[in-house]
Amino acid sequence: MKKPIIVVLLAGLPFAVGAQERSDLMPAPPAGGGGWVYPGAPLPTAPPEPAQSQAPRSSDGKPDSKAQPSGLVLFDSGGGDDPDAQPTVEQSGESYVVKKGDTLWSISAAYLRTPWAWPKLWSYNVAITNPHWIYPGDLIHLGPVGDAPAPTAANPTPQPVARTPERSHGLMSQQHGFVEPDELESAGTIIASKEEKIMLARLDEAYIEYKKQKPLELGKRYSIYKPIRTVKHPVTGKRLGEIVEIFGDAEIKTITSGNIARGLILESHNPIERGYRVGPLRKVFRETEPRVANKDVDGLVVATLRPVDIVGAYTLVFLDRGKSDGVEVGNRFQVIRRGDGYQPLGAVGPVDDKRYPREIVGEIIVVELRNGLATGVMTRSTKEVNIGEKVEMRKGF
């Protein structure tokens, strides 16, 4: 007589393993990737890429250098002698600014071609102490920083490689911009639409009312934005301008004699509503070669492009000095601090005690000028820089 075969169904096992393996850092594989991945099981070699967060590509499948993801992005020359070579994201020195809802898993899937490479992505960013916690506005390096080559499974101990140091060539923002008070007053306003919609998006047509003294140009492309934050001088309280959120771009197709233009929305990051402003807005800031200063100028850091109070390297900042003060594009300002390096918890404002010697904690290069305002890139910093920090430009430097 054969012994009965007892079959035990461990109904709770998949749930237990799944709960152990899943986290905000490593969610379940995308649809089509085979469901749960159990300990010891082979990992999928080519998980599908997210449709909306993958790196932009042209029709031939190569990376599209013209299309850029939203956010603040660093561009780099990538080095090399072959001008036609297409460097990978890891070789190009690009960086990415975290948006709401991002994880290292999703960023790795979009830019490193697989979400399973998130530990490698984490290794490039020593400032991230806990990979489960990244925040909107954090700068994520998509490749190795400095001269060290990227570690790989086949080469666990990287050997020194002769390499030309990479240098950032500029910054681009498709989310925020800055306008002066008179620029905001002369901008057009979306007042209606051709479509029966409250919220407009790409390929919708909007009717834009413009000022008679500042007409919109037929065929020209303008930015669509909304003011979100007023910039005031930290000492005098004078209104210097507005930080604006950029919602998209529109091309002017028709202009009427009634000061109303019809614009075709060519790009939209978020829904566009009536009341949003339309006007020229610079979104690309090219880093220039340093230029020797012709005079001494002192000033203050008055604002940042993104809503942060502490400024780090490769952040766009605004200084309260401009063309009228003798500042030129390419001039460099040093961020100066005087006082005790240790400050009590809750201390507000920058340290500036004239009894102490001057210490240089950062450097800013000017990339754009207005009459009384300069836009600069923080090229280096040894400490976090605060709004209201003193800056100095010295003749001959």
C-alpha cells in the first residue's frame, strides 16, 4: 500500500517574502518583469523602462542632446577626442535634480537603463547617507565624480586611469525662472482658450492679452509661467523680482489689432490655466570663462532659483550687484564669512563678526547680468552658504 502524499500549501510565503523584499527604495519590478523576485532567483536582465521618465531619445535610438528632462540639469563636454562619439550618461558627467515621487530605483531605471543599478547610482553620491531618503531638490550624480572610474562587477578594484578632468558647461532649468518687476508688468496674460477647457495642455490654443507697448512677435516662442515667490533684499527689503514656476512654452500664431494673440502650446510640464503669464524667460545659463575684475565690488547673496535656504555647489544664485555696479559676465565673487564656525542650534542668518579674520567659504561666477542684479553659479563651496551671505569681487582677480 502506497503512503499518502501530503501537500502543504504555504499560502502566506509569497506575501512574507514580498513584504521583506519591497521598500520605497526597491519596489516590485514593473509589469512584465515576472512579478515578485524571490531570494536566490536570477534577476531580470532587461526590465522595461518607465515610459515617462526614461532618458530622451531620437528616432534612431541614440540619446537626443536637444531634448532635456525637466528639473535642473548639469551639462558636461564628456571629454574624448572623437566629436561624433556618443558617451553614456555615466561617462558624460550629467546630474539630475530630484523631483517629488522620485527614488533611486526610478532614477536608475530612467538613466542607467535598469533599476537594479541603484546601488551603483548610490555609490556615485556620497552625500546621500541613507538611500531610502532622497528629497526634491537633491542633486544626483549619474556617473562617477572626479577622476575615479566607475566600479563594475568585472572590475571590483578600479585601476587608475589617465583622464581629463570634466568641467560643467552650464545649467538649465525648466521648472523655475526669475523676472524683474518691470518684466512681469510687461508680460502677456492668458485670458481665454479656443478649446472648451479650464486646464490647457500641449497642442491646445490659448488667447493671450498683451500690452500695447510690449507686443508679442508673430512666430516667436515664449515661456508660460506663474509668479510663486517674491525676492526682496535681505537688508533693505526692496523688491528685486519674482521667482516664477515655468509651466510650458507657446508659439504665437496670430496677432489681432485688439492686443490679443493666439498661441499654440508646444510644451507643458503641468496644466496651464487662465491668468498665467506669457513672456521671454531665460532658462539656459551658460557658464563662461573667468574674466579678471576691473574694480572692487561688495554685495550679498539675495536669493536662489530653487526654494532653498542653504546653497551648495552648482546652484544658481542671485547677487545684489549688476551692470550698474561695474560687474561683467565671467567675474568671480568670493563668499566671505567672519566669526565662530560653530553656531548654536537655531541661529539665524550668516556669520559676519568683524572682529574675526575673513574666511573664504565659496566662489560664484557670474553668468548673466541685469542693471542691479547678477545671476551666478556657485562653482565651489567648503561649507553651506546662506541667503544674506557677504560676497566680494576684487580688482585683478
